[in-house]
Amino acid sequence: MSAKKRVFTNKKVNYLPRAVITILLIVFLYVSYIFIFHKPSLNFEIKNVISLNEFVISIFEKNSRIKNIDIRLISKDKNFYKFNIDSLIANHELQELNDKKLKLIFNNDEEAISFLKKNDGEKIILKYEISYENLFFDRILINEFDLNVDVSPPKIFDVRTDGYVYLGGIGYVAFKTSKDAKNTYLENGNGGIFKSLEIKKNDYIDHLIFFTCSNIPCKQNKIKIISEDMLGNKVQISRKIKTIKNKKWSNIKIFLDKGMITDKYNEIFNSNLDDFTKEDFLKLNKEERLINETYINSVTSKISAKKLFDGKFKSLANSKVSSEYSELRTYYFKNDDSTILDKQYHWGIDLSSVKNDNVYSANRGQVVLVEKTLGIYGGVVIIDHGIGFYTLYSHLDTINVNKGDNVDKQTSLGTTGTSGFAFGDHLHFGVFLQGTPVDPIEFLDKKYLGIKIFDPYLKFKGED
Ligand SMILES: [Zn+2]
């Protein structure tokens, strides 16, 4: 018995210190782990350069609690700008997220802007101090790194434009920018944005922008040219653009036969409705139209670098224009002119000739869209003619081409018909510039195309 007891005692004497050491080691490792890893970290969404663009910092608390943050930009001559974290929190620019991530966005701060402008082109230091606590410690984290300041936007110069557009027509502006321009575009003030064609030279970039103000004059008779560098430094200039109102858009009343419109509705939505209401008409004429036009806009917004078209655009042979661009249509049910059902603009021209007439591509280009049933547009083909110009052919009965086909004025695209929201056999012909519908009539006029598109384009390419 006593021997056994002695053995037990011996064991206790041998192992207890090891157990204590092990526990102490585990405690030490745990505390060290807390010390090393349970501390906040800052992630700056800028690399080496700071600009006037937004300045985003993500702060991760990581099992710690931040008590105070001090972030400052320090110039070579020891001047500094201190970010006011409290006001950012008050302005909701600092948002607490689920994963304890705190996001700071520094915007429109006059003091910051003047500090950065003073140090444009210089190196500055970004220094931060965060006091925090975790399970065991109360500490301060200090770190700093270098940043280059670049708050100079690109320069725009040598601006040339003939300064006018026809209603629904094309305008152009040519200019140069400094080489740091990364994103250059034009705004017409009516929601249209037009990207520039660019040729890179040794010391500058040559730009040409074709634009339209759509069926109304540009907002305040002005266009804005905007150029941004890689950091988002932005410059904006404006130019006066006179709109020549050489035509008056027409207004027409359309009286719908309930039986015929019900058949169209059922054809387009593949349904068998019989009691047709105003709501049904709005579903077709407003909702479906908007869906179709948004889709067409997305297809025709891209700008392909190569100009494929030349000479005037070809119209449907021996046809007459039965409906104009920008015609404002007011819809009523037949025998009820007291209730306006809807009002819509017509974003193309309707060309009528013989039934199931051959439709040729208006110019050289590439087929970018073929749809047998595109809502109110029915059978549709869209051709990309390059440098932002597109043509659309709608209500087609048959289609002879496929997406990707290269076409010219001799290529038959299909035949006219009444597919979609059309009653009599006709071709709906649309021309788009970077997603915005323009008046196709001007594309059938050689002189107009020369002045507004080919001459400026030749001059732009010739400077190459
Ligand atoms: Zn039409």
C-alpha cells in the first residue's frame, strides 16, 4: 500500500510543474495572440497617389474596441491636415457595417481640398494613430506611409465646333486633351452622354465627339465636355450650341379599334384576353415599349472604333414617309375622344411601299441584333455602322440575316410586315447615335451627312 502511495506521490512531484508550465505557456500564447491579433487595422483604397476624388478608408475593429482615431496628412514643411472623424460620423459618412467594418468617405472638405492643392505634385505622409482596447490591453497603434499628391485634372484645348445642330440632328465637337485624360465625354443636358473618338499623339490626345440633343434643343443651348484622369480628377468646359428649328414636330391622334388592338395584344403577349381596358393598353404601349426601348438603347450605346458607313443612307425603295420622327401620338379608343389613353413619341420614321417589300441595309455595317419578336417592335434587325451610329429595322415579316453578319447596301435584311404593334404593312426605320434616337431623314441627305459627319471625321483622321 505504502509503495503504491509513494509511486503516486512521485508522479505528482514529477508532473505538476510540467502541467503548470504547460498552462502558463498556453496562457502566454493566448495573451500574445490577443496582443498581436486583436487590434484594429486600416485599409486605404488608394495606392500611392491621393487626389480630390473620394478617399475611402475601411477600418476593421477585429475583436478590439476603437477609442479614438487620428488620421492626418503631413506635408514636407510639416503643415498638416487632420481629418475630422467626429463630423464624418455625424454626417453619416462613417457607417457601421455588420462585420465591424467602419467606412470613412472624405468628400467636399474645403480645408482638405486646399491642403491637397497646395501640395499638388509633392510627396506627403499619411499618418494615423488609433487608441484601442482589447480583452487585456489598452494600446495605441501608430503607422504612416508616403503618398504622392495629384489634383490636376486633364487639360482641354483647341476646341472646334460649327456650333449648331438641327432639331433631332447630329452635331460635332473636336478638341485636344492632355495625355492623362482617361475618360472623356459630352453631356447634352437632356440625359444624353456621348463618348469621344480618340487618337493618341506624342504630346496630346485628339478627340472627336458626335452628339445630338435629341428632339429638343440642348439644355440652355449648351454642351458640356468632361474629361477625367485615372484618379477621377475632372475638368469640365461648356460650349454654346444653337439649335436650328427647321421643322415642327407633328401631333397626331390615334383612335384604336378595340377588336384590332386586342388581337395585337394577344399576339405580342401570347395571351387570350377578350375584355380590353385602358390598363391593358398601358401595359402594351407604355410598359412593354419602355422595356423594348431600354433594350434597344443598351444595344446601340456601344461605340465601335471603325467607321463602316459611307455615302448617304439608303431608304426603302419607292416608299413614302407615312410617319415622322418625334411625332407625338395621343391614343384614344375609337368613339371616345374624351379619355386620353397614353402619349408617346415616335423614335423613327415609318416607310410604306408594297406589301412584304425587300428591306436592304441602309449602309455598310455589322448585324448586332436579330429578334423575331421584340415586343411592340416585332421582328427587328439592328446594324452597327461604327463610331457610335446604328440603324434599326422593325415590324419585319421575315429576316434573312444573322447576328455578326457583315452587310452593305446590297444586303437584303428581310421583308416588311406588321409584326409587333403595327397594323398596315410598313418599315419602321430608326437611326441611333450612342443610344439616342435621331431623325433618320437627315441620313438620307448626302449634303447634311458631309457637313455634319464625313468632313469633321476626315479632318480628325487626317490629322493622324
Ligand atoms: Zn414606326
